[in-house]
Amino acid sequence: MIEPLVAGLVAVVLWVVWTYNRFIKRRNQVKEAWSGIDVQLKRRYNLIPNLVEVVQGYAKHEKASLEAVTSLRIGSGKDESVAQRGTQESEISRVLRNLFAVAESYPDLKASTNFVDLQNNLDEIEQQIQYARRYYNGAVRKWNVLVESFPSNLIAGFFSFRLADFFEIEQASQRELPSVDF
């Protein structure tokens, strides 16, 4: 009678240890994925001053756009939550798109090799941010499923494992209606 009880208790303890280790693995994957996003965002932040400097040389009276980019860059990264960071990054993306729209008015700027190189670098960084965001959101999805699924949700509750936020960047172009000419 005692042997089945001991075997059952050992099985429960092993399951708790195995499930806890799954949580630790998933949590570390989420942290690793976030660091990938952070690296790409830092690359973008480092590119912004160069972009502003090149545009300033050609578009002196577009001071408001340039100041908006600079102030967002300075203020970004200070909030702790993923949702707040996503909102800030969406705003930076919107302001950068406006800056490139302003650049369309300056043929000399569009022809500048420095500007074209910076624009190409920014496009590449934006793609890398998108890839990193997908990886992060996949890791968060796996984490959240583990937190919410039965019976692992019992372990999550006991060890205070909470749901993680997805990282969403809403780009201005995603909200615009496409123009159709017939």
C-alpha cells in the first residue's frame, strides 16, 4: 500500500520539476528573443543621428520633423513594459516615414549617396526588427500557452509565472487606406 503511494508522490515531484524546468527554458527563450529586438532597436537608434544630420544639410526649414525624430530617439527605451516600448517604437517608425516623405521634396537629398546609404541601412534594420519581433512573439506565444494550459497553469500560479506581452509595432503605413487609381 505504501509503495504505490510513494511511487505516485515521486511521479508528482518529477512532473513538478520537469514542468518548472520547462518554464525556466521558455522564460529564457523570451529573454533571448527580447535581446534580439533590443539589438536591432539600438542599431536603429545609432543610425538616426546620422540620418538627421544628412537631412539637416539639405532641408534646413524642416526643423520640426528633425526635432521630433531626435526627441523620440532620446526618450525611447526608458519605459519598462513591452507594450509601452511598442507604442514608442511605432511612433518612431511613423516619424521616420514622415522624414522620408519630407525627403521626397528635395531631389538633391534623394540623390545624395549618404542619404541613400542611410535609407538602405534603415530598411535593412527595419527588416531585422521585424524578424526579431516574430521570433520574440513566437517565444511569448509558447510561454503564454504554458502559463495558461492545464495542468502547467498550476505550477505557473504556484511560482507566480505571469503572461508575457507581445511586442507590436504599429506602422503608419498599416493604417493608411491604399489609393486606387482607375
